[in-house]
Amino acid sequence: MRRFLSILTATVFSASLLSGAARAGEASVPVLVPLTGFLSLEGTSQRNGAVLALKDAPAGVAVRSEVIDTGTSPEAAVTALERAAGGKVTAVAASMLGTQMLAMLPLAQDYGIPLVTVSGTASITEQGNPWVFRFFPGDAVTKEAHARYVTEELGKKRPAVIYQTTAYGQSGKAHLEQAFKTLGVEPVFEEGVDPAAKDLLPVLTKALAAKPDVLVLHLHSGPTALFIRQAAANGVAVPIVAGSAMHQPSTAALLEPAELKGVCAETAASPVSGGSPEVEAFTAAYRAAFNAEPDAFALGQYDGIRMVLAAVQGGADSAEAVRRALSSGTHQGLAMTYKSDGKGNMAHSAVIVCYDGASRVPAIAKRYDNVTGVVTGMVK
């Protein structure tokens, strides 16, 4: 297996040694993601997926990239994009934090740079900006799968919804409300929590007082783990169906397997759960490169950057040409088939994973393919 090299923050690397192969093109793809702050676990996965794709560039494509930590402030993300835009940029692996993406969008349009992201915040593709491409299913997809699993598979009708007070959390809450309404279900409790909260027992206590039959979470990684740990410690028997942060191996590592028993989560994919030789090869390469387990954020960012590089290999020689290729093309990635819906939403499938209490590796319990119906010829 090829040995991949990990890349440190704000360092530059080059994949221009092509073993004598003729160059099909050159690509400059800065990686601007949150590596510190409350989204560091998710951001590190995003970075790793982008770096792995760039190191595994197609034959004939020379790659240059720089990794910059955007932290969690919109200003830091804008500064990072301004810095990266100083050179000829093909595309940017852009922050998964919704507030940062919203701040970067106008600048990306001014500079004419495609932003390739795995942010789940729905509003980033509702700004009429043709330069954003989301390779993680947005909340309109994942929250439909989330709500359908709760109601159709588990048969629950009294959900308590606990969400983050960030843009990500507000977006998920709104889409969960709509999805539950469509299914004829009304939450018995809803409350937002700050990502910096150190104790979630008060909100758990209030939620249980409403007598829910399921706890539905839409939280970042740290708060998700904290909520589940406190629920387990207090002997809560109500099932938990969490957001995509829970599927991350780095989140599961914060908990004992027994604390995870019966917990489920929505996500785009679960590479550690296997499913195909190609996904298993990706997982093995990721482990070798980073000494860590991959998640759907890493796989989605990998697929997104691979689509960019495929466009370059196919002759896209400018940021505009790459934008056109992403806007009009279809890409068979490892997680799913990607195609733009006209707004830059590229991912249209989701899965539900569940933990058995004996392992930190979840099993795929349910697939929801082509939820939006955008991918022609694929069963919804």
C-alpha cells in the first residue's frame, strides 16, 4: 500500500512528481478548515480527507496545496481565503462550519473560486452563489432520513429535540421540524444548547419531564458525547437517535461501548462499517496516513476533491472550468453518486448507523438513497 504523508497546519506540499507520466494539468487546492476550537474533531477529519485525495491525485495531475486552520470565527475563515486567493487557485476545500461558509461565500464569488465543503448547514446553498459545492448531504436530506427512521422504523411519535445554538444547529432544528410535520409528528420538547456547555444534565432532565419516547440530537461532537454519557450514567432508557457527529469514530472514542448501546445516528456514510472493497481500501489508506479512523466527513471531502481533480485531469484548466464541471457533471464517489441539484448540493443519500454496546464500530441499519430524486436512474 502506498504510504501517505500527513500534512501539518499551514505547511505547503507538492504532488508534482509523476513518475515520468505526462501532466494532464495542474491544480492548486488550499485546505481551509477548523482544526482548533469546538469543531476541531470534525475539522481534522475534513482536512485528512482532503489531504488524502490530494496525495492520491490522478495520473498526470500535479497538485499544490496549503493547509490553514480557520479556527471557529467567520473572520478567520475570510482571512484564510484572502490569503489563499493570492495565487492561482483551482478550488478550495472549505470549512464545514456554517457561519464560516456564509462569510466566505461572497469573497469566493468575487474571486471566482469553487468552495468544496462538507458543511451540513442548509443555507449555504440557498444564497444563489454558483461557487459553492456541498459533498455532504444537507439537512434537507439527512434530517428527512433522521425523522423517517425515528417514526417509520422505530415507531416513535413523541420526540424530544435537543439541538446546538450554532447555525448548524438552527438549520438542523428547522429541517427536523419540517420533516416531523410531514410525517404527522410534533416534538414534545425542543431546546437549544451552547456548544461550550459543560453540563447537559439540566436539558436532559427537562426533556425527560416532557415524557418523550425518543431523544433526537442535533449537536456537535463534544456535546453529543457529553449528552450520551450523562444519559447512560443516569440510566436513561429512552432511545437516542443523534446527528452525524455521533457516527464519527473520534466521537465514539470519547465513550465506552456500553454507553453507546442502542444509540443510533444519521450520516452520509460510515467507512469504518465497510460495505465495499473500495471503501475498505480507503479506510486502510486513511489509517496508514493518519493513525486514526475515517468518518463520513473525511470520505465526503475526499470524494469532493477527487471530483475536482478528475475535472482537471479531464481538461479543466481554470477555476471557472472546474466550476462548470462540478455544476454539470456526475461523479461516482466512494460514499455515493454525486450530482448538483442546480444549487451546489451534490450529495443526496444518507444512512442510519446503530451501536450494539459491545463495540465502537456501528452497523448500518438503514439506507436512504437519492432522497431528493436528483440522481437520474437511481432508486429513491
